[in-house]
Amino acid sequence: MNKETIEEKFGAVAEQKGFISPTQFLKGLEIQVKENVEEGKHRFIGSILLEEGFITRLQINDVLDAMGEGLMEGLL
């Protein structure tokens, strides 16, 4: 599974669980793209959403468990 697919799935699961809104997910993606272009670095969407205060570490773990990815470190 590539990063885009993982991040799209992460966003969909987080939205389904009511942890984030579609607007918050899009804001996270905007930040991610801006960093990719301007700074040449890639951060996972979970890390960005956490930093923005849109989601908690426990919620990230819940999403990752639902995705079958295991530990939070997968997206942080």
C-alpha cells in the first residue's frame, strides 16, 4: 500500500469515526502538500492532524487499529 492510499484510508476512517471533519482532513492535506513543495519533506497526515489539534494520539491509535496497521508510529 503506498503512502497516498494509507493516508486516504486514514482520513476516511477518522471521518467515519467522527474524529475529524472533511474540512479538517482537507486542511491537513493542504499543510502536507505545502510542506512537500516548499520544504521538500513529507509528514504523515496523522502527525499533521495531531499537531493542528484535530485528533488525539488515542484517536490515531483507534484509526490505525481499524485500518489494521497496528501502532501509531505508522503514521507519525
